[in-house]
Amino acid sequence: MEQGETTGRRFAQFDEMHESGVCRAQYAMIRRWLDDLPPQQLALKQHEAELLFRRIGITFAVYTEGGGPERLIPFDIIPRVLDAAEWDFLARGLRQRVRALNAFASDVYHRREILASGRIPAALILHNDGFRPEMQDFDPALGVYTHIAGIDIVRLGPRDFCVLEDNCRTPSGVSYMLENREAMMRLFPGLLARHRVAPVSHYPEELLDTLKSVAPVNCPAEPKVALLTPGAFNSAYYEHSFLADEMGVELVEGADLFVDDNTVYMRTTEGPKRIDVLYRRLDDDFLDPLTFNADSALGAAGLFAAYRAGNVTLANAVGAGIADDKSIYPYVPEMIRFYLGEEPLLANVPTYDCGRAEDLAYVLAHLEDLVIKEARGSGGYGMLIGPCASRAEREEFARKLGAAPTSYIAQPTLALSTCPTCVESGIAPRHVDLRPFVLVGKEIRIVPGGLTRVALRAGSLVVNSSQGGGTKDTWVLEP
């Protein structure tokens, strides 16, 4: 097991509004607001929020259930609040982490010094599905592989923030962060006015500036940016169209693009227009049928050759996923020490690699205490929460582990922090996590806050929207 700074420590469930029975300072006005708001008015406002999101059309798609795939993402009207000192610590830890993740990706595709040092097993990288040998010795613009990172943070105590997961490929959810703030401004303008809440509305502008900063050196003075989507049937299509509209760039599909002389063009009614930067929201396999999946109709033939020729920037870079595989995650603290010469500011959650015999033996003996995850899974699928699982479910998972141990990792069941949440019975604590979004180009930018996801079912630790979770607005108070 690769041990993070939380190893061996026990955490009681932390209530972010109250500490030792006393309301924490950043929640004081929220507490008074809730005390003064009649339950009927609270329920009415929650209903108004639902109608607002339905009218705007803020949905995501679910393909694992029968019936219509579109679902309204639940929104809770009670904000989550972080003070300036808490956010400053988080932001410093996030910057440190993404610097190390980008250095790791660059090293893996060049000198592989960290592998030669023995800090990370070479087979874990070179035999990993996320590793793209096609990227060997290629230098992306400014050496950036992950331009948009979504780092999932959990809180275990007043000063205990841990990274649960790194998302370095195509992280989603930022549109909900923006829409949540817009909804709160419409529903509770007075409450927002009484707080000094750091704004988030400038995220699209920051994203566009970041993308332009990594344009190829041979592009025109004003780089042309487009957002590449798999299409309207993708689960995050709402976000794709939302961000393209907010940035004022074209939303394109593979059929809208073609490559000529290693240069990418977009088809328009006025003729071809060169594209310099593609913010791509589809996986590596589907980008270019000439290089990756030959059956893909979602990308554009020749796109990777244009990328290798330095005539277009792909954000995030091909092969960036090697940095966010769950089997790689336990080694991120060592990456920070190796590349930056610093101690990690944000701890990892202790993690068992089921591909290691001793870790597998421990996991099989303690299934009732652990959370088991697919190393390359996402969205809360393919996982087992041991304390909530039946004996039959644990036995079935034990068989899966025995058949393919390298496909799984395990972590302790964490007592995630809770925030007050509007539920049918009134107000009750519910478990939350946080996904801040880090932008990396010529500089590192982080919009204060992020997407707070909330497990709406009582006692549930699964915050993913695909598994019944919802979202909250995240307030960072300015000093």
C-alpha cells in the first residue's frame, strides 16, 4: 500500500457548519438565514430552483437505465462555504499537484527518469491503457499535457483536505458550477449581497485565455479555438454547448473538420477556416481513425498527424490520462517530491493496489471495511462500498478481484464531511466532495470554488450525479 499522510489516522464525521457544537464563523449568516426562513418558504425556494434548472435545460444523460436518458441534475439551495484561508491552502495544494502531474506526463513520454529511479514500477506505466506510445518524444506547446484538470477533494476534518481522485483527461462539471451560482443569484440575491463571495463567472474567459496561450507558434496572431464534442448523445453535451457559447467559440463535431497538409480546418459556409486549438471532449481512442480506433466516426482523419506536426494544439493532450489512472494515483505524492523537491500539501487517501499480492490479500480479508474501485472506472460505476454491501455482493466482488486483480484498487471507507442540505424532511447533513477546476497554460489559474457534489440519500457516500447525487453552489469568502 502506498501510504499518504492520513495513514493510521481516524476521523470522526466533520460537520462543516458546526465545530464542537458551535457554528463556524463562515456559516454564521447562513445559520441565521436558515433559522429565519420558514420551512414552507425553504421548500418553495427549492421547488423554484428545480423549475429554473428544468427551464434552462440543465441535464445530463444516463445510458445504463431504461427509458429516457435525460435527467435533471438535482441542485441544493443551501450553499457550501469556505473561508479565504481554507481556499488559499487548497489553491496552493492544487497548483503543486497539477505541476507535478504535468511534469510526470512529460517525463513518461521522454526520459522516464522516475521509472529509472524505481519510484514507480515501469510496468505500471508502460503496460497501462492510458499510456500512448504515439506521444513518445513529442513536445506539446509549453510542455503542458493537462490544460484542464478536475481534482476531487474530500474533507475529513477542520484542516484535513485530501485528494480522492485526479481527472486529467476530459473532466466535466464546470458548467454546473457556473449555473449553480447563477441560480443562487436569481433565487437569493440578498443573501449573496450580505457575503463577500468570490466570483466564478469569469471561468469561460479564463479558459479561453488559457487555450489561446498554448496555441502553436506558427498560428495567426489571434488563435482560432473550437470545442470538439462527440455530439448531442454524449452525457456531457449540455456542458460542451454551454462552454462553447460562453467562450464565443465554435462547437464542432468530427464531421465538421478535415485535415489538409497537416493543418486542421473547419468547414463553414464561407469556406475552410483553420483551427489552431481544439478543446476536445472525447477520448483518445476516438480522435483519429488513422492513428487510434479505425472504426471511430467521432474524430477527424489526420488530426493526430497535424498535432505531431505542431500545427494544432489538443487540450487536453493525447496521453494525458496516464496521470490520472487510479493505479497511478497512489504515487502522486512521490511525484511531487521527485519533480518539485517539495512535500505534498494535499494528502492522498491510503490506497491498496490489488495487483500486489500482499495488498490483494488484505483487501479480500477486509472487504466489509473498504471501498473497491475499478482502476480505470468513473462516474461511480463498477465499485463496491463494503460497509453498505450485502454478503452476496462482497462475495461476487471477491471473485472479480481474484479474476482480474490489477483492474482494481481499494481505499478505506472515509467519513466525508457533511454540509446542511435541503431534504424532504427539512434540513439534514449530507456528505459532500469538491471538484475545483485548474487551468494550465502560460500560467496556472484557479477560479475560487468548484463543483460541490452532495450525496442526497441519507448515509450515502456516493456523490456522483449518475448515482443519485446532486450539486451545491460553493462560496469562497473573500478576506
